[in-house]
Amino acid sequence: MDERRETIMAAAVRVFSKKGFAAAKISDIATEAGISQGLLYHYFASKEDIHTTMIRTALTRMNEAALALAASPLPARQKIEKALVTLLGDIETHESFAQYVMLIAQAMLTDAASGELQELLRAKRRVPYDAMAGIFAQGKREGSVKDHDPEEMAVLFWTVVKGLAMHKASWGEEYRSPDPRMLLELFLTSQPITDNNAQDGENNE
């Protein structure tokens, strides 16, 4: 059942990206998923149910990854490098990642989102920002992150990532990710990780 639901959500994100949520129909999603409309209703009650479930799943996975990274024993420099390299790789190689970013942004901007979806967004949207702010604060203590406000750096970090994801969604195969080193220069000092910090990270892995 979980595999079939994943298939339906993957089809839905493609349909919503092409047609927009308002214009998309359940029949469009069923056709894209290669199943009957009746079978689709066995897994989801409505187009709105699919949409809310998709966004809840995407936010949950993103938040879990951000919290796991923040809680890891790595030095902040390595956490930031890992986050940027992983996210840029996902944007470039996984089309659905960029599409999900677009859908979440649209849901945040529209007044037509259901009450359930609005509550979901309010509850979950700050988690990755707070996680990255914590990592930047750690980096300031370690001397590896520039002397700016950690919360402001978190906003800049996610604005860059989401902007690139939207760029990929509109440019498709023509998109190429920038060199991560360009972006790391926005956040990191030129000071390398100390031997002690590097050793601590290795010992705690």
C-alpha cells in the first residue's frame, strides 16, 4: 500500500507542476500513475488529500534530515558542507525535489490552502530554519562561520537552496548547479577545521 501511495504522489507532483493544483483533476493523476480513478480513491479521498499528504511527507522528510544533521557530532563546517553538497545534488539529479519545493512555496502563498494544510505549514516550516541556525551558531563558537546572526544566515541558506530548486523546476534539463564552494564562501571563514575538531568528529562517528 505504501508503495502504491508513493507512486500516486509521484504522479501527482508531476501533474500539479504542469497544470497547477487548481486545474489538475483526479483523472489526470490516475492516468499519470497508470491506474484507474476508482483504484486511486482507494488510497486517497480527494485531490486535496493527495496534496496535503504530499506536502506533509516532504516536510517531514526534510525536517528529519535537518534535525539529524544538526544533532550529529560533526564540526559545523562539515555539517554545512554536507548540507549544501547534498541539497545541490538533489536539485540537479532529482526532478521531484524541485517540484516539491515549488508546491510547498505555492501552498504557503495561496489563501486557497485548506485549514489543515495551513496548520501543517505553520507547525513544520520553521524546523529546517531553526536547525540550520543552530548549526551556524555552533560554527560561530568554533570559529568556522562568519560573524553574522545565525538566524539571518539560516534564512539566506534556505533562500538560496529554494531559489535554485525553483530555477531547476523552470529550466529543466538546462539547469546546472553552481559550484558549492561559491555558496560556502557566503557562510564560512577561511579558517580550516582544526585538527582537534576534525579528530573529535571522527571519534564521535
